[in-house]
Amino acid sequence: MKSINLTLKVWRQERGSDKGRFETYDATGISTDMSFLEMLDVVNERLTLEGKEPIAFDHDCREGICGMCGAMVNGYAHGHESGTTLCQLHMRHFSDGDTIVIEPWRSRAFKVVKDLVVDRSAFDKIIQEGGYISVNTGGAPDGNTIPVPQDVAEKAMDAASCIGCGACVAACPNGSAMLFVGAKISQFALLPQGRPEAKDRVLAMLNMHDELGFGNCSNERECEARCPKNISIVNIARMNREFIKAALLSE
Amino acid sequence: MQLDAKIPGGPLAEKWDRHRFELKLVSPANKKKFNIIVVGTGLAGGAASASLAELGYNVKTFCIQDSPRRAHSIAAQGGINAAKNYQNDGDSVWRLFYDTIKGGDFRAREANVYRLAQLSVNIIDQCVAQGVPFARDYGGLLANRSFGGAQVSRTFYAKGQTGQQLLLGAYGALSRQIKAGKVTMFPRREMMDLVVINGRARGIVTRHLITGEIETHAADAVVLCSGGYGNLFYLSTNAMSSNVSAAFRAYKRGAFFANPCFVQIHPTCIPVHGHYQSKLTLMSESLRNDGRVWVPKKPGDRRPPAEIPEEERDYYLENKYPSFGNLVPRDVASRNAKEQCDMGKGVGETGLAVYLDFSDAIARDGRKAIEKKYGNLFQMYEKITGENPYETPMKIYPAVHYTMGGLWVDYNLMSNLEGLFVLGEANFSDHGANRLGASALMQGLADGYFIIPYTIGGYLAGTVLEQVSTDHPEFVDAVSGVKERIDRLLKTNGHRTADEFHRQLGKILWDYCGMARNDEGLAKARQMVTELHQEFLEDVVIPGSAGDFNQSLEKAARIEDFFEFAPVMIDDALSRRESCGCHFNEAFQTEENEAKRDDEHGCHVAVWEYAGQNEPPVLHREPLVFENVELTQRSYK
Amino acid sequence: MQLVLRIIRTSIGKKLLMAFTGLCFCCFLVIHLAGNLSVYGGADTFNSYVNHLHSLGVLVHIAELALLVLAIVHIVTGTVLFIENLRARPVRYSVTRRSGGRTWGSATMPYTGFLILVFLVCHISWFIYAGREYQTVYQILTGLFSNPVVILLYCAAVLVVALHISHGFWSLFQTFGLNHNAYMPAIRALGIIFAVIVAMGFGTIPLYLGL
Ligand SMILES: Cc1cc2nc3c(=O)[nH]c(=O)nc-3n(C[C@H](O)[C@H](O)[C@H](O)COP(=O)(O)OP(=O)(O)OC[C@H]3O[C@@H](n4cnc5c(N)ncnc54)[C@H](O)[C@@H]3O)c2cc1C
Ligand code: FES
């Protein structure tokens, strides 16, 4: 097992209303088998024993699926490895003596709560506008009455694999959430079950997206490059088609 | 004390229909007069909140995470069972029922399990209608796979992210009700106490995790869907915020805790590799369909796997269980891995791992085929360990995964405390002493979508509930209790972090109350836990304040509950004088080292009642009656 | 009315405006380039092309007006988007890196757009104030491009246009929703080829005339 020493420059901010600043910490004797969050755990354990407040960061599943973790690591959302969440980023991808700058997601729609923790409730608000199919419990027909071609089901699944971590917004030079919205719109646009509400869904979700202060997509493709689930911007194009159909072509 | 499970009469297959007919109804106009609290937004909580709100109840829903979509259910990989028999391979409600009862080593209620198997069918329909992108066959119909050793293909799946997709379905339904104003969502809230008034659950006390504010909420019923407590062991496959606190606080308020020692240990996880480790990652069970498990025959053999010739390898599962081979149930597979490692045959740096080898499967089906089936799992393995499983065998070891134990509930999913309903992993109801793969998702959704909407109505319609507000002395008391507790924790100002204590507690439980237990070890563990708890009270250090976003405080409070809960679990393990399912007491085993049940004395649910701080809890027994299945010794030879 | 509002108010609506006007400019560039290439036919060919164009009379004015409207829409919308996007991230990162999505073309769109505007103003005013009464357009051109500084500036401007196109071309397909895994690589390649053609096509003319 190899171990390395690092210097961390971490954004510290007591609460949303405070002005934050960077603090520098040494992270010594870090095993290269650790995940990035485990490295922060080690630093936090030391800070705690020194009587200081540990660095606050969101995390839960620690296996790349809940979407809770995330921070900018040296300018990359979730760090430089592709297709990875912060909790799945391992220290073997860093070298002894590296300096690592860690900042929270920055967006007008995501306010900093503390240190690296941000408020992503904007995503929930977008989903509430129509990121679902309106069926009540009970009374659904047999699952096999609606066949879905295999490749369509797979495309819908790829779009649906979004974990809502917010890396797309964080990485977008414009702070846009179009990949997040596009993925959800796509999932339901592809599936026959989603068609009846397609028009209202795309208009309502996009309205909310704009209202919350996210930026505009200018096809920079940084979101796609940083998405831990490799969700493609083809989904944004599909959403644009849905928008054109709903806003311009329908009666 | 007689525990009444309220199981309806009549033939097994008709009980649920009959019960639904007999349950009282709340008229549509009256539903909006009732307030219901739901704690948790996993499959159980999400489904319950949405379904209850659709019916017209006013629902308040709480979760720890910043969004309801992140509940731990999101992590489930493999799939969800349903007795659809789409594959025409002989499945039926009865077979799913029987497999579940048998898999649970005959320690679950027949009536509950049968209902679960019946409802499994509706779950799939509901989820498809919600747009859950299940895997499809070429013809566009739903695909199935066989999972967890079942002999029929009844598992529905969405890539390796079934839990995520089902949860997003429930989250969508919940979001729709939030938009409609029928659900008020409280994220980043932790339930700190249950408020019981006149013997009925009437509200909760929560802590706002960002501002630290202590809040109170009153309601006509409380539905607890707070998940399992596997994190008690520190290292587990569960998410970091999985905890026992909500359930344990209810227990301290009088709700009974059932079978706390039934903890499932999953055989295929990535092994531990260091002290700092915070989490064990599950590798889907489906890997055992093609991987072969082996260890070197010679103890202490440290050669790399490629240098160990075929005849010096011990494919112990295939040798010992010729008919099931690598596909034996989870508890059997786990125990055998431990046995091999205890004999010194374990591999890897720590000697606590066995190989899961795909080279034969790759030689047989080609790398392409294996990649198609397991590509993302192999990738995940490589990401974490830095080793390429196409070239060198995976290393796996068992890890704590699921808790069958939980709050005791009757057939209506109501605890002995009236008005407190418990759903999902938080209750004890359906999996006996061992849960079969792909059936937790099924249970959570059955509870939330299809059971609670009926049974809660029966309770509300049949009960006279006085008006209660949060000014009630019980609320005031509960709030000051919570505040005192937080102050006390913060004031301790010792020298060791909460995590350090948690790590030690977990290690004690893993060593003595894990895969194999014995009376001596359990007694020792009991002692060690008590001592460590005392040290925790005196020496823990928690920086920061109560009125802030304070993750150290959150953690410490949960760990304190683990400390108080662990002795109950150990007592339960000690008091069960048999081995069954996941509970393996070395004193009770067959000649072939399999768990040996004692159906004469062990055929019961062990139900624990809180008797006061520093008092030993009181054990009650709910006898299990089997009228429809014959109790047999499980055999996977 | 609702339709107009939807386009002006929404983020995708604004992008559609950018894409549509951008598409029009791409078409315009093709025609413009085709015309300009008549320079290689010599003074007579080129002057007859110019005269032919002017003989169209009112049609030319309509086209000019249309281009002006398109330009205003493109510029105003672009400016609004630029400001909105700046505001979407009030606190900037201290370290920013690219992950392979962003290109020089995409990163500089607002700035290249601004430079193109400046260039256009110069370009048009040269011709308005050049005194077309006493010399042919061909003469004006050769006169202008006898100055190496002008050549340099013109070529630089053409490169800026090409850079703008290198992102704008494929981007407008994406915005119209015309992104398909099978065709997108071809569209992106076409965008680059188009940018190169524009750069070469326009850029070689001053060199040919001036040197
Ligand atoms: C890695 C992994 C893979 C799995 N794979 C499968 C599988 O393939 N098939 C299968 O059937 N099962 C699987 N399971 C099991 C299954 O995922 C869980 O048992 C199930 O999802 C539990 O759902 P739940 O709704 O009961 O609780 P959870 O999803 O755990 O939700 C608990 C909720 O309660 C909230 N909560 C907890 N405490 C409090 C508190 N004090 N205050 C407020 N809120 C609180 C949490 O915020 C959360 O919202 C897997 C489990 C794991 C760990
Ligand atoms: S902690 Fe869940 S995705 Fe990283």
C-alpha cells in the first residue's frame, strides 16, 4: 500500500450568509487506496482532535449512486477522472506533493449552506413541475400491455440514470441545468407512458429551470464530459425537439 | 403478555381480500381532516406519502438527506421480485410465497408473506405505468432474470440500478403530490423523538439539520419508514446516514422491537483494505451466476492467483453443495467464506477475502458476453480496487447488508403503539431470519403503495382521536429531552471522535455478533459494549454548536443510539436457543455445520420491550403458526 | 402572442433565435463567398457581378433590411444570454479547467461575436464612404488591399468569423434538436470544413488582390 502527502486548499464558509475563504491543510500519510471522501475523513478526524470544526461536505451512499457528494477538485467537478463521483474518486489518481483546491459547486441556483455543502433543492422544484407521469396508485394495467422496444427502453434508462448531483450545473461555464432537465424530459419522451403529458411537461419544467436562475445552454458540452453517469447531450437535443413541438408546432 | 398479530381468518389466499373488506373506511370528504406524518422517503416512505396524499390525507414527510430522492433505497442494484410468471417457467404467487418463507428459515408469518407475494404483481404494473425503464426483451416485453439462487426467473431489473429507478418512480409520485399541496416535504430533518399521548403516537420532534432548530409536528398517525440499522456495524453496504435512531426512539417510547439479532451478511462485497475505510461496496449477487468461488487448498498460500494450479484450488461451494454450487443462499455463502478464512485459507493482504473467478466463464462465453452482463460491475470493481477483474480474479468478502429485525408490527403494519405504523426495512415483518435477494424492494413498495393506504384508513375510521396540538405537555417534555441530550453530548468535550467509537463498536459486533456467534463471545461483547458506551459518554469530542449545520453532532447522536441498541441485539442473539437463517450460534449446528433450527422452542418472533434506562429489556414471544407449509431443514446440497 | 413570448422569454426560445439567425448568416456567407470568388475572374467579371447585384434594385434593399433585422436579433439575444449566463454564477471558481467539451470556438463565442460586429461596421462603412461614383468596386478593393495593415486586419477578422462558425455551425443543429449519434460526428466535421472554407475563401482574396 502506497501513501502520499498532499496540501489541501479548501473553501470554508460558516453559513450561507457568511463570506468564505480558503484554508490550507496538510493531508499526510494518505493511503492511495482511500477514496477522496475517506481522505477528507482523515483530515476531519485530525481537525476534530485539534478542537477545530471539520470540513462540512455532503455524502451518503459512498458508492456513486445517491448523488449527495460533489465538489470542484482542481477545477473539475467530481475531480479529473471521468465518469466518477467524488466518493468513487480514489487517491491513487493523485501524486505525492500535489496541491488540491477544493471548492463547492457555484451557481446562483445552488446557495452554499456550509463549506462544501450546497442547497440543490432547485432540482426538486424542477421535478415537481412535471418530472413524473401522473398516475395514482392502483388501477395500472398489466405491465406487459405496453411493449417498449428494447433499444428505446435502454435509451430511456440511460437518460434516467441521472443521480441529480449537480455536476452538470457546476461544470457548465454558463451554470445551466439543461443536462439535468434534458435527461428527465428524454426519459419520458421516449417511453409511450410519458407521451400524453409530454407537451405540458417540457414547458413547465423549462419555465421553472429559467425561473430558478440557472444559465442558458450554449452547447459547451462540459456537462456531458463531467457527468458521473456519462449522460449524453443527445438528451438536450431531444428536449429541444420536444420544446419545438410543444411551444411552436402544437395548437 | 399476548401479542395480537391481528391475522385475519380464512384460507391463506383469501385473508387479504377479506381483511380489506372488513377494514373500516374513511369517507373521501373526511380524509382531508386527517394529518399523517411519514418519516423517510425510501421506497416505503416515498410510496406511502404519495399514495396517502392521493387519497386525500394531509401528509408531512421527513428525510435526512437534502432531497427525498437520495434515500438509501437508491443504492439497490439487483432487482425486484414479482410472481408474474411472464417466463412461463412455473412461477406463481404460491411459489414466491414458499420461497420467501423457506429462504427466511421459517421465521416469518405466513399471512404477511403470502400477501407480499400477492401484491408483488401489482407493484410491477404500477412502476411500469410510472415510467420506470425496466429492462426489456427483444420483443419489447418485460425481461426477467433469475436472482439470488431462485430456480425461476422472476426478478425485474433496470440495469444494475433497479433501486434507483423504483425510487425515482416513487419520488416522482411524491413530487406530484408536493406540487399539488397535499404533501409538505421537510428535507434535512432528523426525527429525534416520538411523541406518544394517551398511548397513541401523535407526533414527532425533529432537528433541522441546517439551522439546528428543534421542531415539533403533531398528527393523527405516524408512519415510520426509516430503513435498516446495518450501520451499527460501522462497516456495511448501507449509506452513511442509515441509522437506528428513529426506530430506537420509538422503542424507548414503548414500541416493541422484534428479532434485532437477525442481520443479513451479504457474501459478495469488496473486502476491507484499511483502518480508514468508511464503507463496504456490494458487488451484485448476480456475479455468482458466472463467477466461481475458490481459495487455495493450502492454508497460508500467498502465491498470486495465476500461479496457483487448478488442483491446488479449493472450489469449496461447488464441492460442498453440488446441486446449488456457487448459488447457495446468502447466509450459507457468507458463513462458508468466513470458515475458509478462519482456516487460514483467505487471500489478499489481510487474509480476509476469497476469490470470485470469471476466467472459466470468459473462456466459455467470451469476454464480450461477460462484459455485456457485468460490464458496469467490473468497472466499479476496478475503480475501487485498481485491479482488472477480466484478468485477475475478484476478491470478495461478506459484509453487513440488511436487517431483517425491526419494530414489531401486526398484520396492519401497526406497532403495539397505536397510531404508529412501520413500513419497509424498519419493520420486521416479512423476511424471517434471512431475506432473499430482490425482495426488500418488493416489500418496501408493497407496504407503501398497497398496504398502508388501506390499513391506516381502518385505524383512523375506527378510533376516536382527540385534538392534539404541539403545546401539549408531552411535546414540551420531548423537546426539552432532546435539547438536554444535545447539550450533554456537546458538553462532553473529551478526546476521541465519535467515528473512532463507532469503529470500535462495529468491530466488537462484527467479531462476536456477526456471521457466527457463541454464548461466550456474546457475553463478552455485551460487556465490551457496555464499557465502550461508558467511555463514549465520558470521552467523546464533538466540535461546533447545536444551532448550526453540525455533522459531528448528527453522527454522535446516532452513534449514541447504536450504543444503547447494541445490547438489545446481543441479548436477542443470546436468548435465541437455536441457529436459523442468518443467526448462527455455533452451539446449534448440524453435523455438516449448517444452521440447526429448533422448531419446538424457536418458532417465534422475539419481541423486546423497553423497561427503562439501565433496566434489562423484557422479552415477549409471538408464536409463529404454520398451517400451510411444512417446516423442513433447508438443504442446498 | 403567446408564441412570441415563449420564444423571447424562455431559455431555449432564445437559443432557437440564435440558431435560426445563425443559420441565416451561414447561408448568407455561402452566397457572399460565391459572389466574392468572382474576383478570381478578373476586374470585369467581378464588376459585372457587382452591377448585376445592384440591378436587382429593391430586392437588394429588402435583403439588406432582412440582414439588418437578423443581425439585431442575433446581437441583442446574444447579449441577453451573455449577461444572464454571467449572472448565473455570481461567485466564480478560483480554479477552472476544461474537461474536453469546451473548445476555443465555444469559449470565445460572445467575444468573437463582438469582434465580428466591429468588423462589420468597418466593412460596411468602407464601402459607403469609399466613393463609388468615380471608381469601380474592384478598384476600391485593390486600393484597400494594397495596404498590408488592412490585409492583416481583414484576414484576422475572417479568422474570427471562422472561429465563430466552428462552434456555431454544429451548435445550431444541436439547438434545433438535430443531434443523432450517427450523424453528429459528420455535422461537426462539416462545421469545421465550413469554417475552413470560409477562412480560405474570404482570406485568400485580399492576398490575391494585394500581393
Ligand atoms: C447496496 C445495497 C443493494 C441492495 N440491493 C437490493 C436489491 O437488489 N433488491 C432488493 O430487493 N433489495 C436490495 N437492497 C435492500 C433495499 O435496498 C432496502 O432494504 C430498502 O431499499 C429499504 O427501503 P426503506 O424505504 O425501508 O428505507 P430507506 O430507503 O433506507 O429509507 C430510509 C429513509 O428514512 C429516512 N430516515 C432515517 N432515519 C431518519 C430519522 N431519524 N429522521 C428522519 N428521516 C430518517 C432517510 O432519510 C431515508 O429517507 C439493497 C441494499 C443495499 C444496501
Ligand atoms: S456519496 Fe452517494 S454519490 Fe457520492
